[in-house]
Amino acid sequence: MSVWRVSLTAAFIWVAQAGTATDNDLSALYVERLDGSEVKFTLEDLDALEQVGFSTSTVWTDGINHFSGVSILNLLEHAEAEGSTLRMVALNDYSIEMPVEELDEKAPIVASRMNGDTMSIREKGPFWVIYPFDSDPEFASEINRSRSVWQLSRLVLVK
């Protein structure tokens, strides 16, 4: 009986691993171009790009926090991804689209750190689209709050 349990357990583990072998890496960010090709960015890849940071309050965190990461515009340029509409997708499949023309070098950013520390999935990471809400009333809009995708997994050019 114990040999049967060990064999069944080993088979279950093998099937579970095989099932996740093709899944996306949860600790990476994927940028999908219009032609369907994609570029994978690890935290190390993102850290190698020009970093942007700002301190701001959010409706999801306490007090003022410092967020740092890469501007989405810079990230798309680095991935050689062009288009007019960007869909931002979270790990839970929440998604929202925005016009690429509304991106600039300073906002929004894909934050990889809050107060200098990487963010776990539980802490809205590993990547969070964030705006400097306190720096300009334009950034504090409801639409920008809805575009502040935490647990970001993909940036997809759809048009």
C-alpha cells in the first residue's frame, strides 16, 4: 500500500510540474507586440533600464510611499513594441486599456519597488502600474486609479 501511495504521489507531482512548465513565470513581466511575439523581462532586466521614482500617496496604501521602476513608455521602446492601444493585465486577469499617446517618460511607471523593497504578490507586486498621484491633479483621476494595475503580468499592444 505504501509503494502505491509513493507512486501516486510521484505521478501527481510530475503532472503538476508538467502542467506549469508552459505557464508564464509569475516573477516576470511580458510585453506582447502587435504581431503576437513577446519579450520577457525579469526583475534584473527591468533594473538594467533607466529607473524613475517618485513619492506619492495612494488609496491602497498608508501614508506617502516611494515607488521606483521603469516608465512604461521606456519599457515599450526597449521591447520595440509599437501600437496605439495598450492593455495592462494583472495576474488575476484584471485588465484595462489605455491610449499609448497618454504615456510619457515619467508616468505611469511599472514599479518594482516600494520604499526601496521589492514587492511580493501579497504586497501588490511584483510589478505595479503606478502614477505620481500627488504631483498633479491630472494624475489623481479615477481613470488613472483604474489603470493602476497591481500584480501586473503583461503589457499587450492591441492596436
